[in-house]
Amino acid sequence: KDSSGNVFVKECKITVQDSVPVESVALNETELHLAVGEEYTGLAATVSPENANMKSIFWTSSEGVEAADQKTVRVQSNNGALTAVQPGEVTVYAVSYEDPAYAKVSNYKDFRVADLDPETGLYATCRVIVDVPELKLNHSRVEMHTGDTIALEAEGAEWSSSDPAVATVENGAVAAKGAGVAIITATRGGQTAQCVIAVEKKFGKIADSEENV
């Protein structure tokens, strides 16, 4: 009621339920292989029993709870969406809000997976392995004329030419300079891929020793 006698009412509906605690948490995957840069949204947690009052899940990783700590795989804490950042291996955790190790902290930043007790059964894990994607080029052998250009594709690779007098390469862009055979090499993460460039020549007429592949 305000000073003029006007009455204002606001209501809140309260439902009292039987207490049904969480008994277990399970994941639909126990191991995943992702490539660097890949995003995965299919990891799902199932809380039992189905009529448990608190079905909320906190998602985190063995690298830490904050994004700055998650160098290999970033984990969305509210839905478990994954983003592979760099090669390596981590364990992703789906933790019930009722797990004692999580329930005792007042701020999620204080939570540590090392405090989890396997006997509770109130969390589940998934091993996530991040692999370097296989390095492949969109061409392996190309016949060109002097002055021609082509684009080789390999994101993030370093490039080199075995004979710049025949063909040069810069960021995957190959330019034919003169008659002969050159090998263009892309290198990334310890992997290599090659493309043989024949300028003013036909592959059927190139001796194996000249092609050098």
C-alpha cells in the first residue's frame, strides 16, 4: 500500500514436491575424436531417476573450469558443447549439481574435478582426443604453361618449391616460371603434402628421375 492508500499485490505460486535426489549421471559418449577447430554439440547427459528434482548439469574439463585454462578443448559449462582448440587429450566431466563436491562450493570457479568421489556416481566422464587433421592438397600433379597460375589449398600450411626457376609458391598460389619440373611442398604440424608441377612438359614423357617422386 502506498501513501495514497493504493494497494498493490504480487503473487508467487509455490509447489511442494516430494524430495527425489539424483542417483546417477550417464553420458551418451565415453570417447570422442575431434579435429582441431571442430565443434561438437552432441554430448548429452542423462540424469536418473527421470523424476529427480534437480537435473541440472555442470560441464567442465580436466584442464580447469575456466575458458582460459581449457587449452585443448573448450567446454560450455551450461550445455556441454565442445570446441577442439589444439592437439591433445582431455577428460570432459558432466557433474550433477547434487554432487557433494560441486554442491559445497559457493562459486563454480572454486570447483575442482580432483575433489570428485567416484563412489557418489553423480558425475560421468568422456575422453576427448583432438587430432591434427590430415594434410591434403587439392592437386597432386599439374601440367602448366609458363605464366599460368593455380591455387593449392591447405589452411595454415607453410609452402616451399623445389625449384623456384620452374614454379614459385606463396600462400598456396603457384606461378609457373619456366620449363621443367618442380615439387611444391606444404608443411603443417609435422605433416607434409606435395604437388608435382610440370611446366611445358607432359607427365607421360617425364622420366621418374626427373620427376623425383
